[in-house]
Amino acid sequence: MSAQNNGAGPFRYSEQYTPPDPVRASEVAVTRFEDAFEVDPRLMEQWVLQQTFPNWDTLRIMHARADHLDWMHRHFAEKVVSGSEVLAEIDE
């Protein structure tokens, strides 16, 4: 049994590596999975080689982002400031 599909069925490259069609979220962002926003890849093609990786890895990364951010705060942040606090200071 593969760790990638957890016995859910056979591995099919096209199912694993073909993301859903992008939906425009803003002028510079698209979304393919609910609550997963990304810079429109067309804006990055000139400067950043786009990697191909499986859909399950995109979802794994997305679901682990809060844990990663918590880890970064514990190890590197002296103080955590919300975005709204920063904007409030700018507006003053």
C-alpha cells in the first residue's frame, strides 16, 4: 500500500497531478482548492520555475500551515502581531 493514496485506490497520474481548474480570486490570485489561494502562476512564469506536485501534497501543505506558523512563532518570534494591528498603526 502506498503512503500517498493510503489504500484508497490505484494511483492515477492524471488524478493526482492535474489540479482543478483555477478560479480567479483577485487580479493576482487564483484558487483551486477551498481556502487555498495562490499567486496566479502566469505572473510567476518568467521568474520562478513552476513545480509539478500532486494534489494531495498541496492539500497537506495547506492543512499544515497553521502548525508550521505556530512552530515558527515559538522558535523565532518575540512578539506576534496581527495584520489588523499593523494596519491600525499605519492609519494613525
